[in-house]
Amino acid sequence: MKHLLTLHDLTTEEINQILDLAKKLKSDLKNGVVNEPLKGKTLGMIFSKSSTRTRVSFEVGMGQLGGRALFLSSNDIQLGRGESIYDTANVLSRYLDGIMIRTYAQSDVEDLAKYGSIPIINGLTDLVHPCQILADFQTIEEYKGKRSGLKIAYVGDGNNIAHSLLYGSAKLGVDISVASPENYTCNEEVVANAKDDAKKTGAEIILTNDPKEAVKGADVVITDTWCSMGQDAEKQERIKAFQGFQVDKKLFGLAKDDAIFMHCLPAYRGYEVAEDIIDGPMSVIFDEAENRLHAQKAVMQLLMSE
Ligand code: CP
Ligand code: NVA
């Protein structure tokens, strides 16, 4: 493993290795065990979009591993004024030991990895959000006692979260049903890749326009904003298109009795999820947010330590 660009690029073993280490790092932190495998190392964090969790968890995580993190807003670095990815990748590779990047085009992240000589971690693109889904599987295991042989239902936009969930589920052998409105379904190439991986692990992948069908019998119900970063101009149109896709009591009631609710956050109560679900006893959103820290520390340790 040289980079984390998408979960599709990793093997099942590599994903399991990250999740095993994340679990250990979490318990070490809670037990006060200090281990600094990234002492003296620096992570650059390029952000072309806003962030609360990703920014803070990477920065804190890097500190806990003994290294430090530099926040690089694309508004402030020359990349935002048109300097090429080629030059940026080459220059930053001379100073840094790794880069986390949050941006729009997946191809920019791939190019950074292609032209640079240090590990690149995808901190969200329009296409995927692999760090989030690693934290999600860590959370699922904490609540369900296993990371395969489960059914996930994702209700909502066929976006970066849906795509990484498809990739992660396919690799780990988790059944997944994704329900999205017509015109907001998942990227076809992502679906084809995930179906290909699923053949090897036995995961069942179902795409539907019916939220009820997706949620029926699920162990985990996940949703995300109807309007991702960069789509603000489409907000009203999207709210209309997603009517009937809110995770509310009635819909959640179709899942298993002990089902959990997850959301990567930020959440918009009253839109993609009802308040009594996201703030109810079945919601594990803050454990999920916490696990970003542990999962990403595992990724950084595996990619950046000697
Ligand atoms: N879930 C997530 O990536 O949150 P941020 O946008 O706050 O980083
Ligand atoms: N789908 C959302 C996820 C935010 C963490 C977005 O891209 O804005």
C-alpha cells in the first residue's frame, strides 16, 4: 500500500490491516500508551473544500503519532492560482512526508500520487471519501462485533459516501443496498468495480430507487446530505428530488430491531434524516466521528512510518 486514493485500490487484507491497527491505536490511546512512529515527520493537508472532522482529526492524529501537520488552504497556496499539480507534487515531495488532500476532482488526487514521491491520502473528492468509510467500518465492528456478514442500507444521494461504501462493502464481504432517486444514482464505473470485487467476497450489491426495499432487514442504516459541497446552486432542486428519502422512524423501523444509524456529518436534520433518528438511541454518529481519528492514524502509520 503506497497511497490511499480509493478503497477499490486496496486489497481486502490491506483494509483489514488498517482496521486492526485502528482498533489497537484506539485502545492504546484510551490506556495512555504513547507510541510515536511518525516522530519528525510532516503531513501537508491541502483543502480546497471546508472541513471540521477531517482537518481536526488528521492534525490531532499526526500529533499523537509524534509528527506534525500543516494546514494548506488551496486559497493560500499557489495551486489555487493555477500552479500545476505536477509542480506542486514535485515541490511538496521535497519538504513533506505525506499529503492529505480534499478537493473536487479525483483525477487531481491521482495526479498528485503519480507525480509526487510521497504517500497521498484522499481526504474526500466528489467521487469518494475512503477515510470516512474506514472509520464507518471500525464503528460498525464496535457495535455489531464483526466487519463482514452484515447488511448495510444507504439511503440518499449516489455520492462520494455511497461510492466508498460500495467499495468498502464489496472488499469486506458486506451486503449493501443503495437507494437513490432516479438521476441521483451512483457512478456506473464505481458500481461495476464494486460488483467485480463483490464476486470475490460474496457481498451482495443492490441498487434501487426504493428506500423501503433497501432498509428492510438492514443491520446498519446510513445516509448523507442531499447537497454535497460544490452543489449549493442545486439545493432547491435536490430537496424536491429527494422527497421520500428521509430516514425517519417509519423507514428506520423496517431495519432490524437492533439496527444502528450512521451519518458522516455534517447532517441536516429534517432533510436527509429526522431528528428523532439522528438524536435517538440507535444513532452512533459521534463514535463514528471519533473513529476518523483512529482509522486515519492507522492509515498514516502504515503509509508514512519507516
Ligand atoms: N465527515 C467529514 O468528512 O466531515 P468534514 O467535512 O467536517 O471533514
Ligand atoms: N457528501 C458530502 C460529505 C461531507 C463529508 C460532501 O461531499 O459534501
